[in-house]
Amino acid sequence: MSIPARLGKYEILRELGQGAMGIVYEGRDPVIDRRVAIKTLKREQLERSEADEVIARFKREAQAAGRLNHPNVVAIYEYGEEADGTAFIAMEFVQGRELKDLFEADERIALPMVGRIMGQLLSALEHAHRNGVTHRDIKPANIILLADNTVKVADFGVARIDSSNLTQTGTVIGTPSYMSPEQFMGQTVDGRSDLFSAGVVLYQLLTGEKPFTGALTTIMHKVLKEDPTWPSVLNVHVPPRLDAVVRTALAKRPDERFQDAALF
């Protein structure tokens, strides 16, 4: 498929990857000579009966995430639609490593660095939740580490679109190992669901392992019913007081978790 020369005012430089609903490009804003990442949503790839609703939701979420202004959040600059039905979001172009890549390379992360990563992740979530935006898909692939160890959280507003069909179709869209019990149950999700997912990320930072693994049904059972082996058992360098933090973050019931990211 050929790359478009431009989307809106942006010159398209290259394809960066394929998303769930469209292609992600690197672009350039010629007016201020700024590099951007552009996420697209193609009408032709959507079910005809749902296309209008999904695109409207894509726009709403872009507008909500566009309100966020925080050093640890990938900034959203603009929403646009082309005549051929392609909707797009232009956002901050970020160069760094996804936390997922560090985990896949089996890189051990020292405790002070774990504290820095989590501090920045939770600061981003606190800002988003205060502004009425729930991420809904916090996972290592959406946490980007820059060369100076600044954390950038990606896909605010966009993540929610991918997982929005959960209740309609009964299928789980998202990343099961990081999903909260209420997401599996198809219940209303708020910021405390993001904090559960952040607790899963913390567990993995401390141990190198995910707390809930297996086939989808196994993960779902564990998330809903079982406690994982606590981090200090798997990593002797983890002080037991961090077990208590993880235990609270991963509480099955939202009321028993940290009630906001600042407290976490």
C-alpha cells in the first residue's frame, strides 16, 4: 500500500508501524518544522454499521487526551479527517525504548530506577485522572523510556478505542496480563483500573516476571481469584515493604486499592 504524501498539513516521511485500526506514520509539520507521529484510523477497515460511532469516539478521545499537558505524557497536537474517510491524530514524536523491549531482553532494573520509572508513570496517571481521562491499557509497550530516563506514557485516549468493544461483543480486547478484574468482568472502569495495571508493571519491574500468566482463561481466573507470589520471594533484593505496595495495587476490588495515583 502506498504511503500518502500528506495528511492534513503534515508531510508524511515514513511508516512507523501498523496499529490495530490503521497505520502509524512519522510526519513533519512544515509550518514549524516539527516531527510528529500520526496515528490513522481508516473507515474502510471498520464494520460499516460501527464506522461513524468508532470515528466519533476516536475524535472524542483525541480531544480528551489533547487536554493533557504533562512532561510524562505523549502530547496530542491535532485531530483531522481526510476526504477519503481517514481520521488521524498527530502527536509528539518520541524516540526511546519501550519498557516491553527491556523486559524481553531480560534486563534487570535496579531498585532506584524502578522508583524513578514508577514515580513518572504515576505522575502521568495522576494528571490524566484529575482531568477525567482513564488510559485503560497501561502496559510496558505504552511506557517509553527516553535516553535521559524520562518516562513518556503513550496512547492516552487512543487505547480506549481499541478496548471499547469489550461489552458489545463479549471479546476481550487489550492486554490480558495487565487488565484489572473489572475490565475482565466488563464493568465500569475508572482510574483505579489504571492503578491495577500500574501495579502489574511494578511487579514486573521488581521481579522480571508477570504476576498473571497462562492462556486467556487461566489469566482471567488468576486475576479474579488468586494472589501472585509476592516480589520479595522472587527477588531477594526487594524489601518486604514493597510487597505491601504491590498487594494494595493488585487488590481485586477497586475500593481496596490505592484510591489515586498520588497515594500509590
